[in-house]
Amino acid sequence: MKAIIQPALHQPAHFTDVEKPVAGPGEVVVKLKAAALNHRDVFIQKGMYPGIKLPVIPGADGAGIVVETGEGVDPVWRNQAVVVNPSLNWGPSSHAFGPNFTILGMPENGTFAEYLKIGATYLHHKPAHLSFEQAAAIPLAGLTAWRVLMTRAGFKPTDKVLITGIGGGVALFVLQFAVSAGAEVWVTSGSEEKLQRAVSLGAKGGVNYRNSDWLATLMTQTGGGRAGYFDVIIDSAGGPDFNKLIDAAAPGGRIAFYGGTTGNIPELTPGRIFFKQLNIYGSMMGTEKEFSEMVQFVAENELLPIMDETFPLADAERALRRMDEGKQFGKIVLKIEE
């Protein structure tokens, strides 16, 4: 079969022939129709991810049709259109993943290939309103967004929500989930174009974080004083501006973050947190139950993931470079054809 191989660190991904997988006990083989990129794929390529084991077929996101079922798997799965949960071996606790947790696409071969071998427990029916390309855009980002917003931040439809760094896959799913549930949502971005596009998707407004007074501007726009504070703040940046999020949070507010793209948080003052009775949560990926809930929400609300650009599988390296540039708005997708 054709696949993308990441051969070594700091090397371009290669389009090549590899052996087609065979389903073992409890496993299936999925003929993939589409896959999608995540920043994780670039981080692995650049040596910026823990526990890297290469060579590997990258890719956590995929959708396709089951063509083979292994021993012990209900044959009813054959010929079913599916989306794959990339959160593997989460473990028994819903509070945090266990020691055997991994993400599809490293160290296990991932979705940048014509066929994928995966445990049947990670299969979910593709929402009928989605194309394979749209379905492939959901798994990792959708799951991460669902857990950080719904589980960790304890979202309620009456919450006022702030999402930082709108434009990436996770942030956009958080926006779609919160807006679909009826919440008032505000965003930040370093791009005026991305702010405008977020408003077109239901955000009430937003500010450019490249402006030094962005927090004051935002609080003025949201009503000022206590009315301007946010019940829930979802962040992926960390860094010095995290302190401004503490100022923006309402008393008893919840700040949940799933990344640290701008580095460590300096000079975090305890009093600013405990006087406000704030709750700060870290979040990453999610459980099998959360993935099922997320897919059901997408299906029931007929949500369409925000797509950036679609590339053929053979052009995966070019797609990775687009992600590395950070200019995308939504998910970058690979279309897979034999």
C-alpha cells in the first residue's frame, strides 16, 4: 500500500510503498478515505515531542471503511463507514490517562496511509451528514476540545466564554461546541482576518493579542466591570499573557488550557488566584466516553468542521509545511485514493 513515512528527525516525510496491515484478534483494517494533520505531526518531525520512535507512519486523524475484521470482532463492522478515535489505552480513571496511554500515529503507525490497523473498540460510525474528509478532520482536535471545554472547564450554556488563539483546529471546535450550546463566546487572535472569520462562525467579538492593550480593549467590548469577566477561558498558549487571563476571569471562573505555545507562565501570583477563587485546569486528549459524546454532539447538531486546505496523500510533506507556517484556519486534510 501507499503511505507516508517519517524516516528520521528533521527529515521530510516520504511517500512510499509499505506492507499492508493484517487485522489481529480484536482488530480491524480500515481502508482510509481521508486523514487530517495536527501540530503533533510537525512536532514529531522536528523532534519537539516526548518519546519519539521513528520511522513511523504519522497521523492521528482518519475516516474510512472497514474492510477486514479480526478474530473476536463483530463482522457487522465490515463495510461500515467509520471515524477512528486516536486516544489509545486511556486507562481506568477518567481524571487522567494511565501509563499505557498513547496517541495514534506514534509510536503506533497512523492514518497517513491507504490502510490502518486499529482495535475495534476505537471505531465509531461516521456521522451521516459528513463527507470522509470532514469526518477525518474531527478526531484529535474534536476530542481535545470536548474534554477541555465540557469536562475540565465544566461548561454550561449560560457561561460567557473566552477562547484564545482562534484559528487552530481545537480552538475552532471549542467555538463551535460553545456556540451550538447557546453560549456567548469571545476570541483572541493575532490575525484580523481570523477574528472576522470567528465572528462569522458565531463569536460575539474578539481582539488582536498582538496589541499590548488587548485585555483592556476586550473588557471594554464585553461590558466592563464585573459584567465583562469570563466564566470560562480556554487557552492554548500559556506564556506571559496567561496572567492577563487571570485578570479576565470572573470570580469563581474556570481557566482550562491544553497547550503552551508561548512558553512558561512567569511570575504567577498565588493571591490573584485564591482571592478570586479561580480554578485552573490542564487538559489533553480524552476518554473513550468523551469521544463518543463528542461524535454524538457533532451528529445531533450537524456540525461541519472548519476546513483549511485539502492535499492528496502524496503531498503530505507540503501539507506539513503549511501547518508549520501556522497560517491555516481550520483543519488541513489529506485525501487518500488508491
